[in-house]
Amino acid sequence: MTPNFTTLPCNYAPRADLLKDRVILVTGAGQGLGHAAALAFAAHGATVILHGRNVAKLEAAYDAIEELGAPQPAIMPLDFVKTTQAELDGFAQSIRSTCKRLDGIFHAATHFTPLMPLALQDLDTWRKHADVNLTVPAALTKACMPLLKQAPDATVVFLSETHAISPNAYWGAFATTKSALATLATIWQAEVLEGESLRFRVCLPGPVASPSRSKSHPGELAGTLPSLASLATHFLYLMGPDNRGDTDIFYRCDPAPLTRLHK
Ligand SMILES: NC(=O)c1ccc[n+]([C@@H]2O[C@H](COP(=O)([O-])OP(=O)(O)OC[C@H]3O[C@@H](n4cnc5c(N)ncnc54)[C@H](OP(=O)(O)O)[C@@H]3O)[C@@H](O)[C@H]2O)c1
């Protein structure tokens, strides 16, 4: 599935209380783009549920949010490689009992191994990429669906990757599992019923100075790339109510303007 691109001039200036009273789950919130998104959502009024594996990193994100004077976040660790359906159902149930609602999920958790030929990728490699990049995000979203459907204006954002749209040698299981997110989001959006307010978005961040970028492009100077925080405005646009009337599913940040990807 190869979407077409339409560039949207974006001088988006989110209002300070854009996400007030909303509860947003951010996966992979301990570092990188998930961390940047979590802080931006909190700074704009959301109660953020911080997900990741490494509790120390999640606690550091929690402290950073408290320092902002933003709503108190929650920490919910879960390893996507080891999880089960029962754990995912329990995860959603914990959100219901502690936060009472869920207005969005920002899927930033990702599994990435150094670039290598497909000839070297075994079953374990495929399973880990599929679990973290595709199947657990899908199953977690499904587990949270009753809560999302109760929210007046819910959004699910999947972060994808340029090589998922333009595949190239050595991007193997990572690009393949990421590419399926476009199909997943399209099917899910098509299954939203009349009267339900739920939108699915796939976003390509483009190159950005993050820990995973330094793994995929080890020779690159981080100072030449957009910062993690510079993408936060795009994430706020996608997660907030100003994106409500838009029927497009695919977007990319490129690097300053937000670009729409049409099917
Ligand atoms: N950085 C870029 O240049 C770039 C470009 C295009 C697209 N993207 C996309 O943007 C997204 C975020 O990228 P990033 O660079 O911010 O990634 P990152 O810094 O590598 O962070 C990945 C996150 O995923 C979590 N994670 C990894 N394995 C997990 C597992 N088994 N269970 C649960 N959580 C797990 C990590 O949690 P712990 O740290 O707690 O283990 C970490 O918080 C990805 O989808 C990536 O494909 C990034």
C-alpha cells in the first residue's frame, strides 16, 4: 500500500489547553519521540499514561511532567514481547479504574535491530519486530476500544517510518512490520460506525535526532537533524480536536511542514 502525499502548510499554534481533561496513553514514552509527545501532551493539559519497559525512564518522564506543573501522569510498564491477551485486557481495565476514560493512544514503542539483509533475519527477529511494531499495538488498541468509543473525540496515532512506504535493502522486518500499520489504520477507520467519533492516523516523523536514529544511521551528526521537541507541534495537531474534521489518515512531518498522505 503506497499512499500519495499532499503538503499541508503548517503554522499550527496549539492553544495552551488543547488537551485539557483528556487522558492519552503514550507507548514508548521513556525516550525518543514517545517521550517528546508525552511531555507536549501533558504541557497542553492532558493526563498522560506513560508506557514503556524501563521503569526508571518512565519515572524520569513522570518527574519532568510534574516539573511542568501539568496534570499528574500515570506509569504503566509492559513488555510487548512477553505480554498476553489477559495482560492487555488488564492494562485497559487499569486505565478504566484509575483514569475513568481514554481519549487517545499515541503508539511510539518500536523494536529496531541494526540494518541487515533479510537472509540474516530469523524467526525470533521477525517475532520481536511483529510484536512491538504491529501485533501488540493492534491488540492493545482493540483492548482499549470500549474506552476510546466512549470518549467524545478519540484519536489513535501510529508512528511509522519512511522505509515502510519506500522499502529498501536491509530494512527487512522493521520496514515490513511498520508498513502494515497503514493497512491496519485504514481498515480500522473503515470500521468506525456512523455516529462514532474515532479517528486513526499514521504519521511518518522523518529523520529526527533520537536514540533509534543513531542506531540506524550511526555516522550521522545529530545536530543536523530536527530535534525531538520540534515534532511535538505536529503530534499535538494530530492528537487534538483541530484535526477532527479531516478525513485523511496519513501524514508526515517533513521536517517543518506537516504533509498529508492521501491513499
Ligand atoms: N527517530 C527517527 O528518526 C524516526 C524516524 C522515522 C520514524 N520513527 C518512528 O518513530 C517511533 C519512535 O521512534 P524513536 O526513535 O523515538 O524510538 P526509540 O527512541 O528507540 O524508543 C523506542 C521506545 O519503544 C519502547 N520499546 C522497545 N521495545 C519495547 C517492548 N518490547 N515493549 C514495550 N516497549 C518497548 C522503548 O521502551 P524502553 O526504553 O522502556 O525499553 C522506547 O521507549 C518509531 O515507531 C519509529 O519507527 C523514528
